[in-house]
Amino acid sequence: MKAPRLRHVVAFLVLTGGGILTASYGWESRSVLVVGILLSLLATWLCLTLSRRAARVQELVRFRTGELEWEMAERKRAEAEREEEGARFRAVFEHAPFAVLTVGEDGRILMANPKAAETFGYDRGDLAGRPVEDLVPPRDREAHVTSREGYSRDPRPRPMAERGSLTALRKDGAEIPVEISLSSFATRRGRAFLAFIQDVSPLKTAKEAAEAANRAKSAFFTNVSHDLRTPLNSVIGFANILLKNPEGRLAGDELLYLGRILENGKNLLSLINQVLDLAKIEAGKVEVERHPVVLSTLVRAVAGELASQVREGVRLGVEVCEEDGPIQTDEGKVRQILVNLVGNALKFTEKGSVTIRVHADPATRCPRTLEIVDTGIGIPRGEWGAIFEAFRQADQGTARRFRGTGLGLAISRSLCLVLGYEIEVESEVGSGSTFRVVFDPKSDPGRA
């Protein structure tokens, strides 16, 4: 019953009771009437108080019931999420393409996925409960225990890319190279560890085969190039002798043909030398001999050597800092980089200019960057990376106008890497190109 209705009933009872008392006892018994009214009012107050408290209790019960229903719904949702996460983990664990082990703090295997059983040659049930050191060759077990205990003391989160390489032991006694990543997680029984293990035997075999093939290719290039260079030097030498024409026996056309033989012989010799350089670089046989080099002097010398390659309508310019300080570098390799880059610029520039610029540190006057800027045909942006590959040129059409092997830039980049430098390119088709060698990339203000 609601409070307003109860008040109406109580008021009615009070009035009725008062009337009855008045009728029964008359107005003489006023004291009885007063007592009756007071009792009625007291009863009314008690009823109202109890009614309000009952309403508050009902409201509290409804509120708490709602809270409990929400808590139960949240608990069910959380349980469903945990079950879903567990199902996802089990799916990943069971179907992972690499071995996955969970290991307790005592070093015993708790769980192993099917790929782990396949990798190590065990039945899946045989792995659970086995010490993880059983999967390590005996010679490495002591070190493995030390490493595992150290990780247990400091189980910091480690990125998956932070891998370690080691040798694992199969059940049949065969040893296999593996890469392993570790992660830790908390359980009700303490901390456990996840080990993700990848058998890299196929990768190692493929790498060794590729390295062997690369060595064979380099040896082939070296041997063939040496065999070609010996007779070619004779051809060039005899062509030079005949061109001198000491007795005047050769006519104009004959001298022209000899000139072409000499020119093509030199081009072929240059190609052979480039192949030899590339083979030496790929074989890792390049030695660096650093000593002080004044770059401005070297740049002027190279510009003078290449002056004969400048075609009509093209200007070869040099912009260097006067009295520049020396840099510690390998002069021969920097010279080769310069010759390759400037020669390339001259070859692909039909009109305009090719400029060699050296930018120096204002304080020390030591060279920071070397730039070769041309107004040639330019390079499409999509080819900027490809031009540094061996035997590649940006102009690969069947009607290619410019002769060359595409080795110069590949050799230049390799030499820069050997020296610790960086080589960059900026270009626009039809406007020209800028090749930049950064001598000290870490301190170059333009790269901050």
C-alpha cells in the first residue's frame, strides 16, 4: 500500500473515532476525546514512518538487485572473453608454424605444441615434464641453465625481434640450428616462460648455398677478367705503337680504324676493371688505407683527367672551398667514386653543365659533402633506388642511346659503404641529377 492512501485511511479513522467518542461520552468527556485523538495521531505517525522506511527498503532492494544483475552480466561477459582469448591462444598454440614451449621456473616443460614435437623428434606427451635442458647439447647445458636462471631473476619484457641463436638437440641426437625468442607471464603457480623456437636449418643451408654461388661467381669473374685483360693490354699497346706511324706507311682510314680499336680496347679494359672491382667488393677483399687527403686538390685532378670526355656544349665546373682542411680517407677509393660519378654525369649530359661541389664545415673547413650536379636527362623517381644495382641503368629501352654497363654507381655505393659514407640522389626528368656523398652522416646539419 502506498503512503498517500494510508494517510487517508488514518485520517478517516481519527475523525470517525473522534465522532464515536463524542457521541458516546458527550462533550463532557473531552479528556477522553483528546487522548483518543493523540493516540490516533501517534498511530498515524507510526504508520507513515513505517511506510516511508518500507519504501526506502524496497528502493534499496531494487537498486542492489540491479547492481547484482549488472555484476553477474559483467562476470559472464568477462568469462566469455577469457574463454574466447583462451580459444584464440589454443588455436595459435596448436597451429603455430614454429615450435612453442611453456616452461616453468624449475626449468621443466609444461606444454608443447605439435610443431615442437616435430622439431625435436619427440611424441608430444613425452615433452611435458621433461627438463628443457634435454633439448640442448650436453656441452651447452651448464651455460643454458645459467642463462635461464638469470632470465628468471629478471624476466623483463623482451620484443619478439630480440632473438638468440643457439644449437638444439633432437631426440635422435641430431643437432639443429635454431632461433629462439623468450617471453614471461604470470600464473597462479608462479611465473612461467614462453619459448618460440624456429628451426633455421633450411635458411642456413640456403644462405650457405647462396654464399658459395656468390664466391664461385666472383672467382669466375676474376679469372675470366684476368685472362681477358692480358691479351687486351697487348692489343692496346700495339694499337698505340701503330698509331704513332713512325714510317708513315698508314693512310688516313687505317689510322681511323686503329683509333677505334684503341678506343674500344680502352672501353673494354675499363669494363674488365669494373668487373674485377665489383668481384673484389662482393668477396669482402677491399682494404681501406686512410690518410690525410685534401679533397679540393683531388677534385681538380679528377676534373682535369676527365676533361677529354666533355662533349661540345657542356661545361665541367669545380666549386671547392679554398684552403680546405684534409680528411682522413682512402684517396684511391674516393678518386674512383669521383671518376664514376663525374663520368656518369658527363655521359648523360648532352648540353648544359656538370659541376663538382664540395661543402665544408664553416668552423673546421673540413669537407662534409661532395656533390656532382648535372643538367642531363634526369632519372625517374621510381628508378632512384634501382640505379645503384649492378648492371642496371635508368634508361633500359631497346633504343638506349647511352653506352655503359651499369656498374659505376653500384661500385660507388659499395665503396661508400666500405668507407662509412652515404650516397644519395635527387633528380628530375629533363632537368638533371644531383649525386651527393655524405662523408660524416651523423654530423651533417642538413640531416638532423
